[in-house]
Amino acid sequence: MIQLDLNETEKTYLIEALESYLSDLRYEIGDTDSQDFRDRLKAKKTALEKTLTALQQTGS
């Protein structure tokens, strides 16, 4: 397990960046013709969503 020490501002910026990237990634998955590439993008999306959820659940 990796531990990351962020202040509230850094945490907020990271959450915003992940939300933005995930939004773009959803469109990319939908526009991808290659099943192999789509599967890799879906795996990336799942991992990043898990990271985002963990960040959102951490206290101040």
C-alpha cells in the first residue's frame, strides 16, 4: 500500500483532476474501436475510480 500525504488544497486539486480525466476517459472508451484497447481503458477507469473514491472518503 502506498500512503500519500496531501494538504487539503492538493487533495482538492487531485480530486478535480481525476474527475476531469475520468469524464474524458468515458468518451474515449466509447469512441474506441479496438476491443483490446477498450478493455485496457476500462481497467484504467476502474483503478482511477477506486483511487478517487478513496480520496473522497478521507477526512480532513
